[in-house]
Amino acid sequence: MPTPVPPDLDGAEPYEDIRIRIGPRSGLPVIVAVHSTVRGRAIGGCRIAHYPRWQDGLTDALRLSAAMTAKCAVAGLPHGGGKVVVAVAEDTALTGARRRAVLHDVGDAIAALDGAYATGPDVGTGPDDMTTIAERTPYVFCRPPERGGSGDSSGHTAAGVLAALRAVCAERFAAPLAAHRFAVVGLGRVGGQLARLLAAAGAELVVSDIDPAGRRLAGELGAAWVDPADALRAPVDVLVPAALGGVLTPVTVPLLRCAAVAGPANNQLDAPATADLLHRRGILWAPDFVVSAGGVIHATAVELGGRTGEEAARLVTGIEDTLAGVLTAARTAGTSPMAAALALARRRTAPRPAEVSHS
Ligand code: PHE
């Protein structure tokens, strides 16, 4: 049976707001997608990435912002989902004045939404970029601490993934994490820190990155190195996608040699139905929007909730229980974890019934 994707999370219903504008300073297309504010202000990162065509950036913004709605709902945050994508042609480098220009364009685009959306870091942006965006709008998370923000979110995302992996091992193997072999595919800001956490926890590691410089980290951690082209086929207990999305497809799923897949990459599935392929193969796939919530949980707890770093870190490790709940619900209902997580997100994003008028 195909996974029932609720219309409010697969983009079948109109988004609340989608704006595309050529930034007047940078000349680059700035795409802002506000998927939903039903639970509160939309949040989601600002991605600056290369796309063959700007339309591919729009597609990314639409999928990523819907995933943020699900991420916030399952994490229990009073927020909806949004995303900014700046689509950059393959041959354009964004540094110095050009980078400031595009970040100010992004800031103005966010300011124009009057608080419906707040941004944070994502692929291609970091805390210093948030400081630049904040010169145009207050709706920005994760500035460096000395600039009044909660700083880089990637370590917190990695900590959340580690918590999620504990839940995955408990569900799939009824054994602790240290007894297993993991393949971390992608050693960027989140993947690199996650590989360190896994190594420190005593797990056996295989790592991979498109940048051969990652071999240094492999050596340092005593991890085996696998070529990116072969990474998905690594014989491991758990595959951990930590690079860009779209890696799980009807072509790649039959090649997998793992018992579970869970990682921080956003939008790992090419289409929602791929969750069913994984489920039928007996591979436990933990939905990415549940696993990768550590960054938003930490940033909102510190910057909006006034929590200390220690309290926020404890909330991040709560992802273990959240995911365990999703996995139990899936097992009980005989569905994929995706179906269980989306059902939870849908319950939590159902528009409140219109007020009954007594006049
Ligand atoms: N990149 C983050 C995510 O995908 C976005 C984010 C982080 C937004 C921190 C706000 C605060 O979840």
C-alpha cells in the first residue's frame, strides 16, 4: 500500500507564500517558500547552492520548506516550515562584496514577510552569514554568540542524530549503538562531527566524502574509507546519509546492504513512495525530518525559550524518545516509519476548526 502522504505535507495544497525575486543588489534569484504557519512562525535555513537552472532551486525550496513543517511538528516546536534558496549558477563564486550583496537581498526578502518566516544556516551558509542577514531583518537564528545568537547549529544537529541512532539500534537490533557498524556518507559540518561522536561512542565506522580530504578524518578516527560511488553499497548495519538529498530512489534502494538508514541529510527520498520500498525490503528508514531536528530544537530553545545551553542540549537528546515513539507506532500499525511520522505531523498541523459564531 502506498504511503498516505497528507496533502498538507506533500505540497498538493498551495503554500502560504512563495516569492521569487531577482535580488536588486546581487542579480541572483532569491526564492522564499513559506509552507505553513499553522503552528507558528515558519522557520528553516537559508541555502545558497549551485543549481543547473534556477527552477531546480525552486523545487528544492518547495520540498525543503514542507519538510521543515513536518520537522517542527514532530519535534513539538510551535513553528511552521519555510526555506530560502538562492540559486547560483555553477560557475559563480560568492565571496566578499558579492556575498554581502546576496545576503542583504535575502535579508530584505525576509523583512518583507513581516515576521511570517525566520531563517537560519543551511547548506552553503553559516553563523557569520546570519550576522550579515541580520543587518536587514531581526528574523535570524544562529548568529555567533558574541553577536547575540546561539551560534553554529551543526554540532547540535549531529548530537540529535546520535540520539536518533540510539533509538534506531534499540528498535532494529535491540542492542546499543557501540555494537554496530555505521557508514557516514558526507563529512561536511554535520557529518564530520557525527563521525567523531560515533567513534567516541565506540561504534565501528566507514566514512565517505566527495572531497578526498575526508580521508584525513578517516585516518584520525580509525575509520575505513569508501569511495563515494560505492558508499551506498557498503555492508554495514546502519547507513547514515549526511550529504545532499535525493539519495534513496527505486534504483539505489535495491543496492543497499544495510539493516537501517538514518542520517541528517534533508529530503533523502526522491519521492515519498520510496519509504515503502525500504519498508518492504525490511530496511528501517528513520524519517530525516525527525532525525535532523537538533539544530532547530537547540536554536529555538536558546534564542526564544531563554534556555541554557545545557537545557537545550537535553532537549536535543529528546529526539531519541521522539523517534522511538514514531518507530513503535509504525511497528504497532504495521506501516513504514515515514507513514507514522507523517501521521503525527499531520495531526499536529491540522488547521484548527473555524471558530463557531454565536451571534
Ligand atoms: N538548516 C536547519 C534545518 O534544516 C535550519 C535552521 C537551523 C533553522 C537552526 C533555524 C535554526 O533544520
